[in-house]
Amino acid sequence: MENLSELIKRYPLLASCKSEIEDAANLIIKTFENGNRLYICGNGGSAADADHIVGELMKGFLKKRPLTENQILKFEDKDLARGLMQGLPAISLHSQTAFLTAFLNDEDPSLLYAQAMYALGNKDDVLLAISTSGNSQNVVNAAKVARDIGCKVITLTGANNCKLDTLSNITIHANSCETYRIQELHLPIYHYLCATVEDYFFNE
């Protein structure tokens, strides 16, 4: 796994948010260490990024993560257990299709993620709010609910100041103001976060 300095050599624009990236990695590690969960939300490409992050955390990313022998002993079917990987609990809020479509049909769409966060979130969980503008109202509302129920909020956004700034414990401002360029910078940021968290918990 490359360190953050190596990442910044490849993506010099990330130098401006180096400390925030480090802080976000540490907060996510602490969250999982304490048995809490990571929730992620965004719209469009940011929703796709949320699913991408979940895919890297719930199974092996750069490492295989086989179950330990002690973990395997808890299973009746040991061969089944040996085919599993150790995962970290991450959930993209837009993945709840039945709930989302029911809520959108009946209620205020801007409260979609807020309702999901309220129903699923617990104190000391973390919401990773992804918004290239930092002003998407449904993501802002989710951050408000997360904060009010005792969760921490990490925001992944662009260079401009935004509504999510005042709601977040950590805001990672990718150094661009163009949507597609912001998204291009978000990818190496969250790949670094996922790799760092994985390396901490599954250091072979």
C-alpha cells in the first residue's frame, strides 16, 4: 500500500487536503475499532462512489482477509467459513431500494437520506457525505440528522466552501471546482482511505 506522500506525488492537487485525509482515515479506523458502522451517501456519480467504497470495505480490497482459525471454529461448515473474507461494516444509504422508492413516492425527497440515517444510525457511527458541490440538500439533511443523533460526519467535496462545512467533523476539499474533476480526485482519496483502513485491521 502506498503512503499518503506517494499518493500526493501522483495527485499533487491533493496536497491541500493532506491533513484532512489523514484525519478521516483515523476517524474511520476508530469507528470500526469501537464496533460502529460507516454510512455513505451521495447523488449520481457520488452514489456510485458510495457503492464503490462499500465494495472495498465489505470484502478484501488489496488483501485477501481470510477468516482466522478462531473465527472459523465458530462455523459448523468449516469449508464455507474458509471461503469467506473478513469485512468492515459499511452501508450506502441509497442501496435500500424498497425503502427509497416508498419514501420518494410518499414524502419529501430532500429528506430521503435523512430518514435512512435516522433509522439506521447509532451514536458514534460515521456518515461519509459525498457531494461535489457540498450543497446537495438531501445530503445536507442527512448530515444534520447524523450530527443530531450523535454520529460523526466526514464530507468529501470540491474546493469551494459549502453548507456541509459547518455540519462536518472533517471536510476533505478536493482542489477543483469542476464536477468531473472533483470526482476524478475523489477516487484516489477514497481508495487511499479504504487501503489504509484495511492495512490497519488486516496487517498480514
